[in-house]
Amino acid sequence: MNKAVSMLIRFAGLLLLLAVACLLIGRPLAEKREERRIRTMLLTVQEALQNYHVKEEIYPRDLMTGAQLVHFLKKEGFLEKPPLNPWTQAEFGSAGERDGLRYRTDMIAETYELVVFKPGTEIEQFRLDSTENQSLE
């Protein structure tokens, strides 16, 4: 076999090996980055929500999506600027955005619940609330 052909086969094999390694490593790294963005957003919203509660002595009464809650907290002055939507990398409230965050409170607005669902599903990924899950730890 020709030396040039042998080198070409080795090079192609190395490229194939690198491509497989990138596929195997790339997806978990992307998932970890998204998880970090979700946690950052969730903690920012939780802090603003708790600051609202300190001032108003109740939590907002409505059931809201993440975009609605962020808009409400910004309008009320508890968020200086909207956090980035971890799924789109744009500020919350952009048209047609994916929004996996849901907010709800009890009937007398003394507790809250923030739930993040995996994109496009009803599978719970994270939960923060004022009773049992007060931290992401």
C-alpha cells in the first residue's frame, strides 16, 4: 500500500474519532451550560419575588408564566432589568419565546412556587418554593 494512502486513512480515522468524541462530550457540556443559565435565572427571579414579599407582605396573587412574572416584578421595581431567558438567551418577554417557568401561589398569597419544566414537556426540572424547596441545593 502506498505511504500517502496509508497516511490519508490514518488522518480520516483520526478525524472520525475526534468527531465521535465531540458528539459524546458536546451534548453533556451544553446541558450543563443550560442548567447553569436556568439556575441563575431562577435565583434572580426568586430574589425579586422575596423582595416583593418583604415590601407587600404577600406574594403576587396570579398564576403566571415566567415572562409574565418577570414583567410584573420589573414593572413593580423589584427587577432592575429582566434576566435572560435560559432557553433563548434573550430577555424574558420576547415574542414567541420558549418559557418553561411557571409561578403560582396559594389562595391567600402566603406561599409561592416557581417550577421549571424541561422544554416542550410537563416534566419538572427544578422547583423553588417558600415551604419545602427554598434552595436549589
